[in-house]
Amino acid sequence: MYRRIPDGLVPHMGSQWWCLTRQTLPAILEDPDPAVYDGYFGKVWIPDESYFQTLVRLYSQNIESRSLTLSKFDYQGKPHIFYDDPLQLLRRSDCFVARKIWPDADRLYENFLNEENTLKGAEPNPGKINRIFLKAVERRTRGRAGLFMQSRLPRPGDENGFTSAPYSVFDGFAELFEDFEPWLARMTSTRVHGHLYAKDSVEFEGRQATFSGALCDNAKLRHHHAQLFLVNLI
């Protein structure tokens, strides 16, 4: 389906939350060709982010491209939902409106709907907290080096670091030297395990039955996925 853009219009996209002056708004609403514009914008992709944003270019003499609204979306277009914890971040932004607030964020509502905490007239500057959100997006998409997490499983060849910490493997030393494990632990100030793939059990450090991450010394559970067992251990 092909449609022609009305003469004299250059399409623009922009935020649906913005301010228009008292002179600009009536000029748009009282335009002599409202049916032409309404007919075109009624079938565009996002009319609430293009109708006034385009028509304002016909009448306004001064357009400032800055936001009064604090809203954050990730690389997939999904919004960040604000809970009680970013209270100080919202204060620092000096924005007039914040979007996507969790309904039970009682501390936010109590703070910002209180007349004693009204805005002091500072210029909105959401860029103050962009660095924190960029860091959160990077943590979500790349994860922590060598660690799996619920929101992201590493893809082969695209890992963010192969392990979370360096490690070494000693093969056969415990059979040659008496008390090799405790000696190595003292000399290197590191955690030293025994035979991780021993026939009957997993020989964790100190022969503990369970280790970090709820790994147990049961040989059958280890054999269920021997490679993933080692990945989880490291």
C-alpha cells in the first residue's frame, strides 16, 4: 500500500510527552486542511509520536530538542520499571515527569506527591543518570565474566571472559606427595580441591558435602552432566 505524504510536510518523529506554546497549539488545530492531515496520520505507524511533531514544524519558530520526561528503555525496546530503590536517581534527574512506575512503589509516590517536595525549577537533565542505566544494560546483556545468570546464558564463542577467576589443574601430585592438598593451599593461599572426578564422590576442599552454588559431592549428579558440573564449580 503506497500513500503520498501531503504537500508541504516533512515527517518528523518525537516524544509523545512534550510542551507546546499557547500560540502554536491553536495554529495546528485551526489549520485549513485538517482532514488531509488527519487522514494521513490516522494510518501511520505511531501517530502520537508523529502528528504534532510534524505539524509543529509548519508553525513554530523555536523548537528545543530536550525531554521533560524521564523514561528508560533497553535495547529491545522494553521499559525499565522504577521501584522504590531509584528514589535518589529520580531526584537527581530534575525531570518533570517519570514514566513506568511500579504500582506499589509507595516510597516514590509518597515522596514526589508530597507538596513539600515540589520541583525547585531546575532544568531537566536525565543525562545525569544515563551512565548508571548503560551500566545496567551492559551487565544484563554481557553478564559477569565467566558467570551464568538467569537472564543470559553465554553463547559459544561469545563469552564475556571464559572464567570468573584464574585456576590451575594438578594431575597426579596427590599420589606422589603426602598431604599435597593442604600444603598447596598454605603455599598459595588458594582453595584446593581433591579429585573432582573421583569414582565414588566429588572431593571438594576439606571434603565438604556441598560447595558454593549448592553443588553436592554425589557422583551420580556429577555424571549427569560432567562438563556443566565443572563449569558451575569454576
